[in-house]
Amino acid sequence: MNSGLIRLATLLLILASGADARAQTGDWYVAPSIVFNQSDQYRGTEDSLSGIQVSGGRDMSDHLSLEALLGYSNLKGLCEPGDCYPDQKILEASAHALFFWNRKSVLAPYLLIGVGYQTIGADSGPQYAREAGDGGGSTSLALGLKWRLRGGSYSLRLEQRVRLVFDTANLTDTLTTLGVQYDFGRQRPVVAPVANNDFIADKDGDFDRIPD
């Protein structure tokens, strides 16, 4: 299990190191979202709109983005006659790779894979039945859609993510998120190659790369 996480993390690092490092306009971004949680039945919690998350990352190329995510959910425990499951407060941190087919399209679908870790804070005591455990490492797989709004700096982002948590019991959660992404950053100038030194001497006598 741990070796699988290591292999996936290594793959993300390889993709990042091999990506085109030339920044594009708005290559950095931040994306706050609301989260609808459909938790694993062993958590004993209600399905609800009960979470928030913030993603921040960079577009590494036309087809690849890398991002980090921090999320928080407050899940209400289910109650049965004479017994209740605890409310659970989940804090998640993860790293994702997003793969786009055509990022420049107004509607741009993408595939997300990632690794992360979550902690669970829950009430305890004789009146509660607890199933979920204390948290642990996780992997995620998601399908998403980025809808670029007029002007280009803002986009709506809809995502359906399945998260497997390696806890005392392996938990499979489904998270539906809706948020707004803001792109920022400046394009780095690309210096055109110079044919030869004679051209420099003729056009740029002081070698400041500004034609005389």
C-alpha cells in the first residue's frame, strides 16, 4: 500500500520535471470550492454540503497542471434509536496532477490523480459507535470540467472525485466540488536565438539585446 503511494508520488515528480517550464499568461492559479460529501458508509455520517477546499497550482504545459489542496469538512453523524455515530471533522492535504486534452477550450475537461493525507477529529464516549478510525494516507481520482468565463482570468470548476483512504478500514469517499478558479501571473519573454555574433555587432553594438 505504502509502496503504491511512493510510486504514484514518483510519477508526479517525473511528470513535473519533464514538463515545459515556459510560463504562459495566468500560469499560476488559486481555486476555492465548496464540497458535497458522500462518505463511505463506515463513517456513519450524513451526505451533505459540508466542506470547503482551496487548491493552488501552476500550469506546467498545455496539457499538465500541478496543484496542492487543503480541505476541511464537518460531517454530521447518523443517529439510530439509542445510538449515534460521532460528528467528524476531516482535514485533508493532498497533491494533484491534472491532465488536459485542450486547455485553451472554453469548456476544458481534465483527469486528476493525486496522493494525500487526512486527519479525523471525532467525538468519543460510550454513547457513540465509531467506525471510521483516525485518518491516514489517501489516493484520489477525479474527472473535472473547467469553464473559462469571459475575460479569461476566471473559470468555473466542477469536479467529481473518488478518494480512497487507507485507515483502519479502507474508506471510499465521493466528493463533488464546485468552485471559482482565478488565474494570475505574467508571461515570461522568450528570447529569440541569435544567428551569429556578427549580427549582434551590427545591430547591438553595446550587447544589451536592444537593437541600436
